[in-house]
Amino acid sequence: MDDPAGLLTAFRAGEPRALARAISRCESGRGADLIRALYPLTGRALTVGLTGPPGVGKSTLSGALIAHVRAQGKTVGVISVDPSSPFSHGALLGDRIRLLEHFTDPDVFIRSMASRGHLGGLSGATADAVSLMDAFGKDVVLIETVGVGQSEIEIAEVADTTLVALQPGSGDSVQVLKAGVLEIADVFVVNKSDHPMALQLQREIRSMMEMLNYDGWVPALVSTQAVEGKGVDKLWDAIVAHDAWLRETGALHAKRRSAFAHRVRQLALGTLEGRIEDAIAQLGDDLDPYAAAEIVLAEYGVRGGVSALGNVRAHGDVRAHVKGL
Amino acid sequence: MDDPAGLLTAFRAGEPRALARAISRCESGRGADLIRALYPLTGRALTVGLTGPPGVGKSTLSGALIAHVRAQGKTVGVISVDPSSPFSHGALLGDRIRLLEHFTDPDVFIRSMASRGHLGGLSGATADAVSLMDAFGKDVVLIETVGVGQSEIEIAEVADTTLVALQPGSGDSVQVLKAGVLEIADVFVVNKSDHPMALQLQREIRSMMEMLNYDGWVPALVSTQAVEGKGVDKLWDAIVAHDAWLRETGALHAKRRSAFAHRVRQLALGTLEGRIEDAIAQLGDDLDPYAAAEIVLAEYGVRGGVSALGNVRAHGDVRAHVKGL
């Protein structure tokens, strides 16, 4: 299993250690050949993203969802995306303990992955890990972010169905939504539904949804009390309903096409970024930034057209079903 | 002033309308020639970034800082970076009212700018606007973000001195710091210092600072009550002390060199990003993402080496004075 061919054989034979090893290879930047070989096996899993502010109970929700899905005989892969900050590890370990009950279940594969740098974006290896779990045959792949920074939004580029969890009375629901999280939700989850402010949060979400001009799927709104498993069946029904809608309308193809484009863009730009660092380091001190960018780009045959707006367009299509973003 | 040459003449003559027009040109992607012409005039302003979670009182702090700086006879440029989400405008207009008292002061130039997409990163036009205000002769340029998403962190790439404002009793201070905000702070500001939890927040910040292995500047910790202007003199002293430290140690040159590299990288990658969109759109449906990225990159003479890790390294140097990030 130490050579790529042996790893691939073990992976295809369904050995969980091979899946773990394959993800590790992707994390260390040596996963290209594996993804290429296994990509034809992908596209079958139901991929679900879960995000929301810290403290909302995402790990408890994950645990309850896993239990619900396992009770139906489905296999599950879980990816927990952690920020790379040195301060978060203790807190996250505490959160992850809630997933512990599933660690001994051979049909639940749980993996923690770091986000990209401390800007918090999802690394390319996250998408690779989703592909690998999908190719391995997991029926459901759940991707959970800690809900800080860019990974919150990018999760919608990796998952077919995105859950945004909010908790009542936290006082920051509207402010969290400022960052664009409202627009990526396929399902809103009001967790801790026994909280006295739960109804108010639901009203708040509904009135904000009315401001958005949804073109197609209108997000479902589900209440849960994840600690007791309450409402988790309704949440799963909403996920399945969204998945059915994606398939029936052809939106799934468009969504995956967009996710594929996002992934190719990240790989291409990431590779270029690594290469242009060296070019930038060698630039003289007397250049303005536009002249410097032109010199760097000339090495790739690009002449002129340097603009501070170049990267606006590419981020504008995160959520095509919401008009006017 | 409608032609570039006339605009440049008016800009150099110190006409505020020319500064406004120049920033608008940068925002619409037509600012390259202006920046090139004016870049030799930059590097003189003291640039200060202000970030922190929503509700911490950043606009009030900004207003108090402006008043303090103006009382010393210095001119000020202010850039308010707003997220592009359709939900934030109302709230932000409310915040901005606190800056209103300075709108009639001809030596205070205030400009709101959108962040890049709803991922919340700073757009290249923000750095352009800082350069323009600097070249225009503003003594102090204050860049304020709403503290949501990536712009929080990126502000340290634009400003020489970064203030991170926190408020007592908000309950989310530690969680906000998860996102990497702690690492970019040159000065911590505990605003609303009359709050009963203010001392506890100070202790919390100090104990977290002890965990970081500062290599050089150790962030200052200042308490303010911005509504009444209390502590703002101390805050300004801390900013000046950091500026002096940057100059005396040569760290300013290294910092600006890093900021320059960040800006060139953003311009180069942004330009490439716009161009590769078309290439991606034309890719067939039967490719895996790595093969697709190789096809896209081959157009730029790049062969092989596509890796999901390519973009990790470039984000790793946001804060060189904190070891081990």
C-alpha cells in the first residue's frame, strides 16, 4: 500500500486504511494521480455541507445526522474542516468528542482537515477528500466547517446541499449573515429549538429570505434540538428534498459544473501563485504594483490588461439561484 | 478633469474632486495609469487599519481618532470597506452617520468602498485608494473594515499599523480570534472600557498574547471609551509608537515589501483569473480537475506540477513577526 499502485488496489478493495492514506497523499500535495484514477467513480454520493457560527452545535448536529443516516443503512464519510490557527485546537478537540460515538463504526469514516492558511478558505485537498470518499462508495459525505472565515462560503462550492445552522439568542445571527452565508443556504437549521428566542430567529430568517429574490429552490427552514436528536428526521427529509429537486430540475448538473470550474480555477491559480512568488521576490524596489504585475504576467505570455478588478467576476457566481448578487 | 491628463493635473494641484475621481477610476478597473504616475509620491502617509467584530464601535473609534488627529493639524483620509451583501447597507449607513461630523472638514476625505465579492476580501481598488490618498498628501490614512470575512485579515497587508478592536462581554472574543485576527494586531483596543467585563477581556487578550511567540513588536493593549473620546490619546500614542518602532528597526521596509508583493500577487492572479474563466468554460465534461487544470495552465506555458497545495505557501506570510504560524 506504500506505492501508488498498491494504494489504488487497496482503495478499490474497500480498505478504510487506503482511504485514509489517499487523503493524506492529497493533503501533502501528492494526490493528483489518485484523483485522476478514481475520478470516474465519483458523483454518486450525496454531499452535504454544514456551516454556521461557532457554538451553534454543529458537531452535535453532525453526530445526530450521522446516527440518522446510519439507521437507514447508509455509509457516511465526514470531513471536519478546522482553521489552522494555533488557538483553536483545544476547543475543536472538545467539539470532536461529540463525534466519538461514531469512531468505532466501520461504516463511518471521520477525517479532520486543516483549512488553507489562517485566511480560512477550504484547501484543494478538501475537495479531493470529498472525491475520495465518494469514489470509495460512501453514500453520504458530510463536510463540516467551524464557520469562521472564508470556508463558510466556499463550502457551497464543494457540497451539493448546504446547511446553515444558527442558534437563537446569540445576537449575532444578522451579523453573521452579512458575510454572505444567507445566500449559500439550501437549508436553514435553527438548532437549540427549545430556546425562548427560537421563534424570533425563525421569523428573522423568513423575513430576510423574503428580501432575496430566489430563482428556483427556496431554502427550507428546519428546527432541531440536536442534543436530543429532535428534528433531525425533518432535517434529513429537507436534505433529501433538496437533492431530489437538484436532480429533477437539472440543477445538479449545473451546480456540479460550477463546482468543477471552481476547483479547476483553484488548482490552476494555486499552482500559478506558487510559481509567481519567486518572480515577485526578484522584482526591483522602484516599480509600481501595476508595472510589477505586468512583468510577472509577461512570463506567462500575458501582455497588458492588468486590472484591480480581475478577480471580482470569478467570485460572483457562488450562488446562481439567487438573482442580483 | 475628464481626461486622464487633466485628472492628474487637478490631482497634483490638490483638488479633492480629483482624488474622488481617481478612486472611482480605480474602482472601475481603469486606475492603472494613475497609480503608475502617482506611485512615486506614495510612502509618506501613516496608514492605519482598524478591524474587529461588528458592533464593537469601530465607526465611533474612527470618528474619535479623526478628531484627535485633526486637532494636531494633520490631514486624514478614511476608507470604509463595506461587504457587498445586500443586507448590510442599512446597518452600515447607520454606522457611517457617526463619521458625519467630519464630512464638512475639507481636510478629512472619507470614502466607502465595497469589498471583493461577498467573500469579503479587500479588492485591489482598496490598496489603490490608499496609494491615492497617500500621494494626495494625507498625513494619516485610516482603513476601516466591518470585520466580517477575509477583509479582517487582509487589512494587515494594506496598513502599516493594524488595530484590532474588541468589546467586553460580547462572548465571542475568543472565537473571533480563531480566524487569525489576533496574529495581525499591532494594537489591541478594548472599546467600551466602562463595561463590567472590560478587565476580564484585557486579561483574556494578555493570556492569549503570552501563547504567541512574538518576535519583535509586542502588541500594545489600549482601553478606550470612544463615545466620550476617552483613551483615544493613548490609542494614538500606541499607533505612533508602533510607527516609530517600524522605522527604527527597519521593519517598515520589510513590511511594505511584503505588502507590495501581496498587491502584485493579487493583481497578477486576478488578471489571470479573469482570463482562465473562459478556458475553464470550454473544457469538456469528461475531465478530472487535475487534468483540466493542466490544460488551462498549458496555455500559459506551465507544464505539470499541479498541486492542491500551491496556494498555501503564499498566504503563510501575513504576519512575519509571529513565529511558527
